[in-house]
Amino acid sequence: MNRFFYVIIATIFMNSCEVIEGPYMNGTIDPIDTTNNVYVKNILIEDFTGHTCKNCPDAARELDAIHDVYGSQIIGLAIHAGQTFARPYPIDPTGNPDEKFIYDFRTSWGEELDGFFQVSANGLPKGMINRIDYSSSGDHRKDWGEWANIVGDELSKDVLFGINIEINQTPLMLSDQFDIIINSEALAAMSGNYKLVVCLTENNITNWQKDGDVDDDSYVHKHVLRSFLTPTFGEDLANEEINNGDSFSNGFSPVISDLENYNIDYSQNTLTLGNGNAGDWDLNNMYVLAYIYDESSNEILQVEEKSLLNK
């Protein structure tokens, strides 16, 4: 396996899909003025979800509403994980002729994150905002009704890192191979252990989703985690004193079809009730997402994304 594959029911919530009433956005929150900054503070919202969770679309709509206010400063990551709402139905033309919920959105990386942060075991939908408030008591797991106010607070924090993503192809490469370079810069003097994580997401996947009492076959799934290019918890960016202006560069050359085939195999041969139906990736809708976090607190300090095809 190459470097790109680095790789009880706890409470009643394990089998619950939480209902939180709208509205989806607190209209009193205004965007932060960042027009004079070279780098701006971006926020990662990790939305733990599942296609048979009937209340999870409410969280997705809230993420969209927050993005409508703050624009590109809000980056979503939809992680389909867990043993309840993310599992696919069996492929059964007789018993399930409409092919409802047979797609397997899960990944090995999503399952590992879900296991570590114990999100789906405590009910969906829930998410993490820059992974702030990490604790064994679960303060990092946020109901979607809390997201907007937390985002407003996070955007007021200092920008500690800048991230720039370069994506290139050469004539000698396979048609779905890319050179991806993550250039990052420290914007303050710091000390500690900082990790870089790079992953791939896909937008605008039309597939089944329970939405309230409706089984929607034309639901558009956004920000879906597809693969990691680093280990799940990243690779070392710096583990010593960092000076203001220090720069770092990390490169990757993934072949997307290899990553896709890995997910298909993982679904078929490893996951509980997996069926191997995890392919049909669309390069036109894929993004590179990179973030830097503090290993001591798990807090994400900066995040950036870019279209894989530079669209």
C-alpha cells in the first residue's frame, strides 16, 4: 500500500437521530471584514452524518446557511461514519428494486475519526467546529443549532497559519494523477507539535437520503469525504519552535482511481455490511482540503480547499 493509504451501544443516542428545530441561521451574525488580510481565518465544520439519518439534512442546510453568510471562510467536510445511519442497504434487486441507500459513503479515515472523537455513538447529526473544546466528556461534539454562534467566535481568533494549495499535471502523468503541493506559512511565533492533514472531498453527489419522513432519491450530498492523502491524524509539520514567517512545503502525487479502488475494496471486504458500491467518483466535483492542527489540543488552526481541476 502506498503513502496515500496510510494508513455496546454507549447510550440511547446510538440509535437516535436528533431533532432540533430551525431556524437554520441566526440572522444577527455579520461576516468578519478580512479585506485587508493576506490570509484570512477559515473554519472547518466536520459534519458527521449518514444517509439514513432523517434529521441529518437539517445539519447540512445549516452548514449551507453559515456558508452563505461567511463565504469561502467556511469549509465543510461531510463524514459518513458509524454502525447505524451510514451503513448501506444490501444490493438486492428483488427486495430493494429502487436501489434505496445502497451506496456506501463510508471510508476508513472517517471510521477512524468517528471512533476517536466518538461522534456517531452519541447521536446524529453532530459536528465539530475546528475541533475546539476537545475533551473526554465530549464538549467537542456540537449540535448543529450551536454551529453559527461558535463560528462567529472562531472567526475572531488570530490567523496563525496561511495555507496555499498548488495542483498540477504533466503530460507524463496518468489522466487522473496530480501533483499536489501544500505550502504553508507561520504567521506568528509558536511552539508545539503541529500536524498537516490533506484529504479529498467530492461535491454534488446525487443519491438517496432520508430527509424527515421522505426517502429522497435526488438529494445532493456535499463536501463528502473520499480519501486522505496523509495518515488520518496527519503528518508532522513542525514539532519545535516556529518563527513568524517560517514556511513549509509538503507534496503528494495521488492517482485518483487507485484511491477509489481502495475505497471499493474497503467497503467490500472490511466494513460491516459493506457492499463495495463506493465508486463513480467525479473529478469535476472533487476538492483538495488541507488543514493544520495543534496535536496537544486537536484544535484546527487553519484550513483551505481548492478544486482538484482548478475550476
